[in-house]
Amino acid sequence: MSEIAPAFDWPVRVYWEDTDAGGVVYYANYLKFLERARSEWLRSLGVEQNELAERDGVVFVVRRVEADYLRPARFNDALLVSSRLESLGRASLEMAQRILRGEEPILEARVKVACVSCRDFRPAKIPGHIFERF
């Protein structure tokens, strides 16, 4: 897939609550970091998800995640989540996301996000005014 937009970077700090008994970030918490970065990416484009639901009757939901856990992150690490839109369809988009500690890759993921109706959670077209921002 070719890149269609520049990367958006969002810093994340690892808190004690993010770690497991072994002192490393619990695997599911990496997904939270990815989610926060995608939400901030949308916000940077002027898209507030609650307004999207109220005004347009649609929401974005994760349809699929493929994640490669490369290195452990630990308490108090300063991480950077890099998110890049790689493909855009009428009712979905695919993001490439990376979590880095400095230059060191911690996690690489591909996330497919679908636009669905708030009413019945069936696929819906991404509203035109949002589609143009991507």
C-alpha cells in the first residue's frame, strides 16, 4: 500500500497502571495507545467523534488489527505513536501505526477502521465533509 498522507505523531508516557506483574506494558494496553493516537489524529483534522455521531449518525469502529510486538515497553518510558493513513475507501480506512521508544520500534500495527451507522452498526459511507479531510 502506498502512503497517502503524512504521519501523525502522538507522545505517550507509560504509567504504572499500564504494566503487568512483570513490569512491562500489558499487551492489550498497546491497543489503547494506538486508539488514543488515532483519536488525536482525527481531532487534528477537526473531527470530533461525538459530533460525528450526533450530526452525521456514524461512528468509526475498529474492524481488524494486526500487531507485531517487537520489544517490551516499561514503566515511565516516553513513547511516540506514529499513525499514517495508508488507504481510504468510501466506508473504511486503513492505518499503519508504530510505537517507538526513541528510534527503537516497540510495536508495528495495521488497523482497519470502518465507518458504521449509529443506528444499526451497518457499514456507512464516510460523510463527504470528513472524507475530504483525509
